[in-house]
Amino acid sequence: MAQTSDRRLSKLEKALDLRAVRPNTRETYLRCAGKFLDAVGKPAGRVTCGDVERFLHDQVQLGARRARVMCTLPRSGGCCAPWGAAM
């Protein structure tokens, strides 16, 4: 698989390669992850649940498709447990 030039996403790239996701899915995940990291302005290892919640809220306010935003929420547990537990 081709690598992106964004070093921040190298672990995600490796995980996607191991899972053999389709090229369009891979491209979408990497683009969205880059957009998120740009928005929070900090390394992935320092991102908090509050950062994720604020980003998702901002995306909804900007008119992002609800389905895309909902797909980014955890399915169970995780740092955003109130949402994850309900799904």
C-alpha cells in the first residue's frame, strides 16, 4: 500500500494494512484522522475524550452528515462511554 506523507498517521496506516481494508476506505480513514488531528492541534497520544467530543460536536454544527459522525463514535465502552453504552 502507498504511504501518506503525514507521519502522524503511520500507526493507523499500519493497522489498516494489517486489516487489508479497501483502498477507498483506507483513504477515507486517513483523511478523516488527519482532519481530526489538525483540528485538535496535538499529537494523537495526547488527545482526550473531550477533544473527540468537541470535534464531533463541531462537525455536527458545521453540517457534517450525521451518519458519518455517528460512525466515528465507539460501539461499546471506550472513553465516550455514555454514547458507547447506548449503542
